[in-house]
Amino acid sequence: MNRIDFQQLAELRFKEAKVLLEAGFPEGAYYLSGYAVECALKACIAKKTQEHDFPEKKRVNDSHTHDLGKLLVLAGLSENLQLEFAANDAMEWRWGIVRDWSEESRYEMFQGSEAERIQRATLMINVIGSRRGGVMQWIKQSW
């Protein structure tokens, strides 16, 4: 896997998430939208790997995680995100929604009415994909 692969996967997983939501599968939409963010962050990590350099083993091992917070740190974006929070209150709220995602959501069935289930996935997709200040748009500036 290289940076371009991760960029393409991020885009693909996000498109798939939107299709699942439109088809009435909010749990799957939520799950895949989180993976889209994971792939985008991994593209940022891959960008930091210099061609022909042998990567540090700890960094490589630590990169094999689904924890978005850890990936944010490995991508070197933590400070940038804090600056973004200071400039944009909405981003702090958006990241708070995304940060709560876990690969364990693949086992989760949302509670509540169908409308509530759809609302949860829609919120996730909107905070990630918003063209004005969305999480994915912000990550793409660094990938």
C-alpha cells in the first residue's frame, strides 16, 4: 500500500458509505465512513515516509491501528488540528463526532427508531464530507 492507494481507498470507502446510507443501511454507512477517515490519515502517514528510507519499526507497527486519534498523531496533524479548533469551533465539534468512531462499530446495531439510526449515520457522513470545513477536506490538505 502506498499513499495513492490510501487516497483512492479513502475516496472509495466514503462513496460506498454514502451509497449504503441512501440504500437504508446506516450502520454500514457509519462503519465505512470511519474507514474513509482512517485511510485518509494513513495517506498522510505514507506521505511522511521518504522514498528509499527504511522506516522506523515502531512507527510502522503503530501505524497498523484503527484508532483515529493515534493515526492523527502519527500523521503529524495533532498540532494543526488544535490550530484549526482555535480558528473554527465547528471543526472541534466535527472531529468530536469522528473521533468517537471505532472499528468495533462493525459489530454495532444502532439503537432507536429508523429515523434516529439514519440521523446518526447522516451526521457522521456530513461532518466528514462537508465541502465547507469537513474533516476529509481538512485531512486532504495534508495528504
